Amino acid sequence: MGPLKGIKVVDMTTVLMGPYATQMLGDYGADVIKVESLDGDVTRLIGPMRHAGMGPVFLNTNRSKRSICLDLKKPAGRDAVLRLLKDADVLVYNVRPQAMARLQLGYDVVSAINPRLVYAGVFGFGQDGPYAAKPAYDDLIQGATALPALMAQTGDGVPRYVPNALVDRIVGLTAVGAICASLVHRDRTGRGQRVDIPMFETMAGFVMGDHMGGLTYEPPLDKGGYARHLSRDRRPYKTSDGYLSVIVYNDKQWENFFKATARDDLRADPKFATFAGRAANIDVVYAELARIFETRTTAEWIELLTKADVPVMPMHDLASILHDEHLEATNFFPVVNHPTEGPIRSMKVTATWSDTEAEPVRLAPRLNEHGAEILREIGYSADEIVAMVRDGITRSAPE
């Protein structure tokens, strides 16, 4: 009984950005119908996996959905999608708008059938600029929004991508907000609308919100960049036996740190004594912290800093995070039994509500697992479904 119960979402997205957004809508209670090609979402093929077509990236971005496969390049496949859209609340797609137009599924066509539909596109670029028709991927948008340049500035000078599909997930989250806002508008006015969520512009704002700096002003006051984020010693600190994540930020935390470490000399140093002094000398400050943290073990620092109320967290790797004491206590990584994949590790819905608690309604589906069921719901007879399988419009149910 999540907050979006009763909302029908037709999900025409693939890979990560769109599926991540629609999974969240499904977790929140929407009925999400994932429309796949006859070969399925390509992330089904990313391993390791127990069974073909059920790789971990797919499993972790496509729960709370039903799957149907249709060949949209054939008129009968397009007609089936239009039937799905007739009473849908939301359509989400992540191909370029030009591709939707070629499929004769552009907003002008779809809104004529269902004026209440929220028609949401997540794609590369805003449609009023010279990049409108360009393809876009996470790596490309990271590069175009200065992330590798920032990584180079803080490291060894070599530009690198962030080792995470950061853009896809941030834009996916932005899409969820835009879709929910559009549903509020629809409920107030009775009218749906087209909403575009471009990757490039979304990430440009995301990155530059931190790093605009003096470029905010005309003429510029500096070359931009947030000095604290760009300090080379802003990193997990090496202890005598490992690494630790610590931030000593406000004046109270610094006072507690001075007391806990008996560093009265730093308290008297103008580079450390005030927020303004630390901000102006952030490289010096972080370099000194790096030297200090090498003097004790990780366990000793966690105990000392926790008692001093200085923010500290372990530096996890991909294995140790599964056993974090807080995540174990909140059962964030529950092991659930998938009908075909057996025991798999899932992840909880992170937002909570007092009245409309949300949780995954189903685990990630096999390709076309719900195809016949969905076709029956929109009025196809058993004979018509058999004919669609025969004509290559859809596939038979998975065994």
C-alpha cells in the first residue's frame, strides 16, 4: 500500500537511468509495466548470473515491475503499447525523442489518446540546443560536466571517471521527483504534460552547484572550484593499520578534536582556530590531519572520536559494507528467495512513511514473465495472443 498505489506506469526504458527511476516508482506502489524488446533489456546479460538473462544489474534495477516484450517496430506491437497507454498515468522512456517520433509514439500522438498522461523522457540533452539529437551515456556526461577533470586535480593528474553510474542514478532520482510533481499538477488540473529530464543539464547543475565558486560573479572572482572538495588530502585517512573516514568541520567539532588529541598548539594556530582560517588553508589543515591519523589504529580512533563527538565512519569496501552494524540492524540487505534465481541479496526501500509504507511488491521478472497477463488486461483474447507470438510481435511465456 505504497504512496503511489493505483498509479499505472508504462516503462519503456533500458539499461540503468530509466529502470532505476521506474523501480523506485514501483517500490513506492505504482504498477510498473516494463516493455522490453524481444531480446530483453541488455543489462540482463551483465554477469555473473545463475541463469541466462537474470544478471545482478538487472535484478537490482528492475524489481517491483511486470515484464512484457513487444516488437515496437511492427504495427501490432505499437498498437499494443497504445492500448497500454490508453489508461496509464505515466509513460517513461529513455531513447531520444526523435526515436519515439519514428515509432509514432511522440507526445502529440500519445497525448491525443490519453490527455491525462505524464509523458516523461530521460535522455541526454535538452531539446532546444545543438546537442539535442546526440547520444549520451554516463561516461560521456561525466566527462562533459568536469568530473574527470576534478578527479585529476585531486589525484595524480590523470582524468578518471567516478567508478559508479553516478549520472544515471542522479538523473533517475531527478526523474522520480519530476514525475511525482507532474502527477500532482495532473491531479489539480486534470491535464497531463510532457516532461523532459536531460542528463547533461541535470549534471551540470549538480556539479557546478559545488564548484561554481568565483565564476558565479561577472566578472569572475576566481577560476571556480570548492577548495575543500579539491584538497588532495580530502580522502579517507590512513591509520596505523588501515583507513578511516573522518570529517572535523565546525568549530565545536574542532574544539572537541583539540581536546581529545591534546593538540593545544593547533588551537592556538590561526590556520586551525577558526572556520575562516581553516577554509583559507584547507590543504595545510588536511595534510596535518593526515599525519595525525597515522599515529593510532583504526579501532583506537573510532573509540576516541566517537567519545569526543567528532564525526567518524568506517571506510568500507564492497564486501565489508554488507556487514556494517547499522545496515545489519536495519536489515538493509535482506536475503530473499527469488522464484527462479533462489536466494539473492536485495536492498530495502530507503524512504519511509508513517501511513503508506512502501516495499518491493515483486522481485525482478523474467523476460515476458507477465506478457500474456498484461495483454489480457488490455483486451486481447487467447487466440489473439497466440497469433502475436506466431507473428513475432511478442514471445511465448518463459518456462
